[in-house]
Amino acid sequence: MMVNPKAAQIRSIRMKNIGGRPVLVPTSQESATHSRSYSIQLALAFAAIYLVWGSTYLAIRYAVETIPPLVTAGIRHSIAGSIMLAWAWARGYRPTRAHWIGGSIVGALFFFVGHGSLHWAEQYVGSGLAALLLATEPMFILVLAWSMGQQKISRLSALGLGLGALGVAVLTGAELTVKGSSILALMAVLMGSFAWSAGVVISPKLKLPSDALGRTALPTICGALMLLAAAGLTGEFHATHWATISLKSLLGLAYLIIFGSVIAFTAYTWLLQRCPPALVATHTYANPVVAVFLGWLLASEPLTVRVLLASVAILGAIVLIRKGERTTAQDAAQKTVQPAAVRAAAEARSVEECA
């Protein structure tokens, strides 16, 4: 028996009354297929920000073994930023002068100071240790937002700050007796964490692109130009022995460009458009765990009791701070009765700022 394709298409659609209007909607079978596809996309995107970002710390360590750190970071972000800007341009985005100014400020904090210091520090400290110290970002963000009058510190958040400070002290205390470059590297990582946190706090006040790819591409390119300029001024380009760069370093750099920057950042911005920012931010719990495990498994980095205790303290601090932020937000919402339209607009602005 021959089946009319047009009739089959009609049977796959049914009429449903939505808001007093008849609307054609797909059948449950088609909806289920779409739901499974969407669930797979979500799983892959979360895997990118959980696993890929967690593995970039080890990739940085491999890259800077034979490529100077500022050269590594500059090449990484210039290529990745150019790819993302070309993609955004093809979709119709055109950067304005205000966008470039905002991108320069964020790029200086995120990539020039934040990633530049991290790439330099991983010449002297393990990738897992660096990842744990960078997990202090939520603590710095909370303190900076509080100092600018943007947020209150609840009791849970204060407890989290204290626990996080203890974790950092456990990590860095033993390094005080080691050679000077090691403790300087730890301080550099913390400085980078502070710079990235400052960028997160002030970025909502800047005129950045509303286009998600453009919002990521401009700071990346601006930060890359600063990194390359710094590499030239410090003599890193002159000191680079291009012929002796190892395959491991080249593969590490390629991994950082393709997976660490392009794929993971794209997944991050895609998730922020579809999931609550607090859920997307859970990557801050997973990244240090992945980095510490991979550093131990693939690079023979020591997994001592001190590192485990510090990991528990810092990750516990993040959990307390997140809970404290939710408690503060709920209290503020209960005190302020808003119309539904105003409340919806405020939620939309919150999601946009987190992007």
C-alpha cells in the first residue's frame, strides 16, 4: 500500500488550543526525538566546560615546556579569537568603537593578566595546584561585588570565604620553604584569579556586544594583542627556538586553541542562553578535580594529603558561597514585591550579564 507523503506529514501534526488559539504542534513522537537530541547537545556542552576546561591546565603545562608562556598565550588567543570573530562576522555582527573599548578592558583582565600569569606560573607549579588556586575566583568575585555595593555577604558566604582562605593557606604554606620562583608562581596564579574576577564584576558596566560570539571574540583578540606585545617587549620572541619546539608542546597549543578556547567557550555561551547561570557555573567545582586527577595520572604530579585537604576546603568554600548567594537573593526577592513583567525583565538582565 502506497503512503501519501503529504498525508503522513499532516498526521504528524495535531491541533492544540494554546492561549485560546488553535496552534499546530508536532506529535509526541517528533517531540520525543527533538527532546533526545536536545538532551545530547546539553550533555556534550556540559562535558566541554567540565572536562575540556579542566584538562586545559595540563595542556598549558605541556605547551610552555618548549614555548615561552606569553608567546603560547598570545598565539592561542589570537588564533581562537580570530576564528570566533570571523564566525560572528559571517552571522552579521559588526563591532563598534564602544565594543572595542569594552573588549580591551575585559581582555586585559581576563587574558593579559589572568591567562598570562597562569601560563607563566605553570613553568614552576603543577597544573592541578594552579587549577585549585584559580578556583578562588568565586571568592574574589564575592568580595569585589561587596566592596562595590553590588552584593551582601551572608553568613554562609562569610563561612565560605574563611574556608577558602584556609584552603589557599594549606596549599601555599608548604611552598614558603621551597625556591622563590615557586612561591612567586603561586602568587601569580592568585593575581590572575583576582584579575579574572574583576573582569566578571565590571563587565556588566561596559558596552560589550550582545552577540554571544562577538562578546567572547573581542576580549580574546584584545587580550591576545597585549600578550603578543608583552612577549616582544620581554624578549620572548627572540628567545623562542622554533626548531626545538617539541611535538608535545605543539599538540598542547593546538588543544588549547581548538578545544580550550573555540569549542569550550562556544559551549559556555550556548549554555548560558539555555540554562540558569548558577547551573552553568558548576564547572568551577569540576575543573579543579579534573585538573588534579589528570596531573596525577598523566604528569606524575603529587597527590598528597595536603592537596586533598586543600581541594576539599576550596571546593567546600565554593559550595557555601553559592548557597549564600542564593539565600541573599531569595531574601531580597521576599522584601521587594515586583510585578511579574518587572521581575521577568530583571531575570533577563541577570542572564545577559552572566553571559
